[in-house]
Amino acid sequence: MPRLDAAWQALERWLGATVLPAQCALCGMGCPEVLCPPCRAQYLGHSRPRCCQCANPLAGTDGTPLCGRCLRKRPAYDATVTACDYAPPVDQLLLQLKFGARLPLAPLFAQLLAVAVQQQPAWEQPQLLCPMPLGPARLAGRGFNQALEIARPLARLLAIPLQPRLALRVRETRAQSGVAPRERRANLAHAFAIAPQHGGLLQGCHVGIVDDVMSSGHTVNTLAAACKRAGASRVSILVVARTPPH
């Protein structure tokens, strides 16, 4: 933890001094760091009990590690770590990265995730990291993959090898946010494949999938299932923000 805290402070000083305006990215108050201390403490300075498999908030505090949904039907992935809820005003930071191309925010999200990982008492370190892939058309339109931009600094912080081309999105799909909940699973059918040249890496491997936001979980579940079919023994999800269930 001391090493991560020092890295956090150094990162915020560097971003604030060289790349981002000298103001808090959330409240706009004059600040030499990416986030001012009050915003960091209010919105990112605390954790909550979560399901260890899907990271949805747990209503009780009886020590039960899984939510009712995961108890009823286990997803293809085995664990999820998230840094925060996808809720105002933190969601605006992720939107600034994804649609505003504020790429200097990606190391901030990586640092948040690294701290969240360090806070997991029984965390099993993946052997490699795989960013959630974008389809060719969406990648060309956006110009970057936000999951990869987060995964690069995260891999360095956690000292885990990154395989940026391990997974491929072989079928263009509609954005899950624009698809009715009952159609989301079908929207992702056969969307992912493991790159043939990297398939051998997955035999008996623990893979960490990195993404910016996890909502219904269908996207990461579909990719996790593809990893399992290719021989992965365990799949963990590392996602910056988790959308609370409605």
C-alpha cells in the first residue's frame, strides 16, 4: 500500500503539472492534482461490501461472499474487482476518457484499480491481462481502445504481463447501452475469439480482463467464456466502475 500511495501522489502531481489543467477533474476547484482531496475522499475514498464474483453491492453484512444472482447461476468469470460505482459524478470522468479522448485520465483509473486490488484480502493475481477488445469500426471511429489505455499502466502497477491482442472482437455489435436488457445476450453471441497465435498462452492460465465499465456483465461474461473454451483455468474481471443494479 505505501508504494501505491506514493505512486498515486506522484502520478497526480505529474498529470496536474504537465497535462491536465490545474483544477480538479470533478469539481473544477483549483488544484495541482487530478482530483482535489475533498473529491477524492468523498467519491473514491471508501469501499463497500460486494459480491466477490460479480462485484455487485451486497445488501447484508453477514459475510456472505456471493450475491443471490451468482448463487443461482454462476457466470463464466470467477472474480471481479472494481474501484467504484458507476454513478455521478465519477461516471463523468469515464465519459471524458471514452468519448472526450482525455487519455491522461487512464493512468488515474489504473491507479484506482490497483489500490482496489491491493484491498482484496483473498485476491489471486492473474498471470496475464487482456483488455476488452473493440471492433475494427468502433476502434477506427474512436481512435483508441479505452480498456487498453487503462490496462497498460495497470499492468505496470501490478507487474502482470499485458497481452493487448489476446482477444479479438470478430463481430461488430451494437453498444450494450443501446440494447434492451432481454436482447443483450443475443447481441454478443459469437462476438469474441481468441487470437490463434496466442491461444497456447491460455492453457491452464489465470486471465485478468480489464474494462472501464461493467453494467449487466454480459460483455465480460461472453469474453470470459471464450477464454475458458480456449483453456483458461480462471478468469478475473478488473473494471474501473460497476453499475449498481436497479
